[in-house]
Amino acid sequence: MSSPTTSRRPSGWHLLLAPLTLCFALPLVWLALSSVMSNAEINRFPPALWPKGIDLGGYRYVLGNAMFPRWFANSLIVAAAAVLSNLLLGALGGYAFARMRFAGSRALLGLMLATMVIPFQLTMIPTFLVMKELGLIDTLGALIVPSLVTPFAVFLFRQFFLALPREMEEAAWIDGCSRLRVLFSIVLPLARPALATVAVLTFLSTWNDLSWPLIAINHDTQYTLQLGLTTFQGLHHTRWSAVMAGNVITVLPVLVAFLLAQKTFVQSLTSSGLKG
Amino acid sequence: MSTLPRALTLAPGAAPAPAAARRAARRRTRRETATAWAFISPAVVVILGLSIVPVVWSLLLSFRADDLVTPGRWVGLDNYRALFQDPNFRTAVGNTLLYTALYVPLSLLGGLALALALNRRIRFIGLYRTLVFVPFVVSATAQGVLFSFILDPEFGVANSLLHKLGLSPQGFLTDPDQAIYLLVLISLWSGVGFCVVVYLAALQDVPPELVEAARIDGAGRWRVLRHIILPTLTPVTVFLLLWQLITALQVFDLIYVTTKGGPLGSTGVVVYFVWQQAFQMFTAGYGAAAAYVLALALLVAGGALHLVRRRRERSEGAVR
């Protein structure tokens, strides 16, 4: 009898949801707007709320004088290396745990999962010392090595592989394919959701990280975008339009990736959440 | 490693001599073990090497006076003793607890409320959900830089809006009485989206027949929420509670970018304290001790939550 969802009348919920959700977007709208304002518009009191025209001075400053292009490349290298290696090493490890029987596999898996609860600040000082021993401090290597593979990636692949039917793999194996070939030519093509989840979460966490680059990197040629942005803000705190242009450059890749693959993002996060 | 189809020679029916079969089987197991180790060893080396080793190392470090450069010396429990008398550490613990006590319940309640509001099929619902979730993918650094600008006492748009409304300008992040509350608000802006997404997914599992039946029996909205929806969401709530707790107790990036623990130490948190001791003051042993105190607190909190969940499950089982 009462089914308000099917009525033609627009729902009253819009009156609540539209302004409320717009509030979430407002800071980002302001970020975009202020990045194209001139310094004169920002540096007067009260500052302008809407740019008169589009002033690309901030972007020109950031791309010309600062090292943002370099930092962007550094971030991209670190994130890409972390994503690729998490896919490869995570899938290899996950496959071994899911399909191969060897002594101590359960204990080893348990131990690896247990490391997921170790807080970062407990490991950061010795990890710094390990990276120093390896001669990696102040190189992108120091950023890549600790994120080569996470226990989460191994576990996620294992869970996914366990849910796949074994028959095809066994047939291929009997036919003389090596485990490696079976994994690459039969299993991985079926594992696209797992690959996407690991790729998305690895990209998000490495691209957005600040604390580890802050510890491992000193020289500004090796900065990532996050580290570069906060340092840049400290040095140019009166050039707000340039700082905001740099901020846009830092946020945009994640934002674009998110809007393009929103479903994958949301599913990745909920799957990590509900199974955690 | 040979890739010959060994398995074929072991096919049942071939029936080789028992001793040979056993040897072949053993050889196969050994080869399987070798392959498995080849597959997992990179992950094992990276994961265990950069977690178990540092955890032990940190513990040893916490009993030493060490500046990470010159050789340190053993000081026993002195670092821990000093920690409990250090007013800066006490302030950091207090700030961390205040931040956590505000952020965790507010993000869960806000997330639940928004998820309930967004859990309906109306026009633009996809857009509304996207808008709530988008801030979550923005890095803490970008959030910090953006809000430092918005809340800048001189050039910020926040004071400009207050001015338009005829209200007096505020110090915001430069005001020791406001800073930490504003940091909670900024964290909520980005963190609520995660709770919303997880709750929305969980709400899809609430059996609609049950809600329908309760409605027919005359239950109002509130009672449906209280007696049907909330109990179904309990496991997800426990997960989110734990997750947000861990996130909040470890807050660092946002603080580093916005206030650096100031003004007047009003936003100094434990991880910031650890970082400062280890990498600015070069008292790594002292920092490691502080990190251990926080880790222990996390362990106790996690363990307590786990126990509560176990007991609840048992008592619910008993009722049924």
C-alpha cells in the first residue's frame, strides 16, 4: 500500500542530501577555484570567493620554478613499482598458500597475517636503520623496498584462489605445465577482481603516504609529491595560489583514478573491510 | 628445476614397486616444497624481514640510549621511567586520547547516519554517495595543506565568511583551544566516507522480509533500526570501531602538515612524539620506548574489543 519510493513526486530526501553532500565537496571546489586565482585576489581581506578570470600563474610557478614535475615522476615510479610488485609477489605467495602443500605453510601464513597488526611507528626506526644498512636512504629504493609486497596482498590472492575451481589447473598441470605457467596462463586471467583490488589499494596507500618518505628521504630531488607539497607550502606560505596548484597536481591522479574506477575502489575497500 | 610431466609417471594404475613409489612420492613432495618456497620466499623475506626484525630491534632499542649514529649503551628501563615523567609525553598521550575519543565515535555515528540516509533508490543517489566518499581518497597531506589555507587567519576563506556574517575572526589552527577540535573535524571530513561505504555495503545484507514483517507488526522507524538493522550491523560496527581506533591512535601526517604539534603543544600526539624523538632529537631509544607504549595500548584495546565480541557471540548463542 505505502510504497513512497515508486511515487513520481521527487523525494523529500533531496532537501537533506543535496546540501549535506555538497558540504563534502565544497573544500575540494575551493581547492580548484583558488588554484586558478591570482595572488592579488587571494591576498586581500576579505579574499575573493570566486575568481574573476582564470589565472594560471600558480600552475606556471609550480611547473616552472619548483620541482613538482620531478616529484610527480618520483611518486609515479614508486607507486608503479609497488603496484607491479604487489601483484606479482602477492599472486605468487597467495598461489603457493592456496594450492601447494608444504611443511609449515599454515604457521607461516598465520605469522604473516599477524604482522598486519604491527603499528608503523613500532617498525619505522629499525626500518630506517635497515634501509641505511642497504645504502638506500635518500633514494627511491628506500620507498619501494618496504612496500614491495604486503601481507594483505598475499592474503587477498590466497582467498581468491581458494574460491576458484581446481579442475582446469590440475588438467594443465598433468599436461606438463609448470606451476608458474599454470599461474600465469590459467589462474591470473581469472583473477581480475583480485588484481584490481590489490592494485587500487596499493596505489592509494603508496601515492598518499607521507610519513615514510619524510623519514627515508632528505634530498629534494628524491621527494615524492606528498613530501614535496608540504615542504613547498612551508617555504612559500604566502603564494597560496601556487600552493593550491601544487595541491591540485598532487590530488588529481588519485581523484581521476577514483572517478574512472569508482566501483573497483568501493568494492576493494568494502572487501578489505568486511573480511578484515 | 625440470618441467617434465612427472605427474604422468605417477598416475594411478601404473602400480610401480612400493619402495619406488614411495621414493617417487617423496621426490614429488620435495619438489613441490621447493617450488612453493620459491613462490613465497620474496614475500616472506620482505614481510617478515621488515616487521618481525624491526619489532625485536625496536624492543632492544627501547632499552638503550641511542642516537642512530654513534654506538649506544644499555640503560635498562630508564627510557620507560623517563617517559612516565616527561610532561611532553603525558600531553601527547592526553591529546591522542582526546582526538581518538572524539574521532572514533563521531565517524561511526556520522557514517551510520549518512549510510542510512543514502540507502535509498532516488535520483542522483550515486552522485550523493560519490560526493561523501571522494574526500577519503585525498591524502592527509593534501587535506592538511588545503585546510591550512581555508583556515588561515589572514587569507583564509573561513574568516572571510565569518566576516560576511558579521562574526569576529578566529585563530583556528593557531588557537590552542581550537586546533585539535578542528583537526578532528578535518579527519571526519575525509574519514566518514570510509564508514559510509562499509555501512552501505552491510545494509544490503539486512533481510528486507524482516524489516517488512516488523513494519506490518506496527514497528516504527526507530524500533526497526534499533531491533533489526543495528543488530545485523554489529560485526561491521566492531570492525569499523577497531579500524578507526587504530587509525586515530596513529594519527601523524595531518598533524605534521598542519600544526606540527603546536600551538603550545596542544596537538602533539604520540606518533608525532615518537617521530620527533627519533628523527629530530636523535634520541631513538627514547622514541622506541614511546612507540612500544603506544603499541601496547593498541594491543590492549584490540584484545579487549576481541574479548567483548567473543563474549557477546557466546551470550547470543546461549539465548538461541
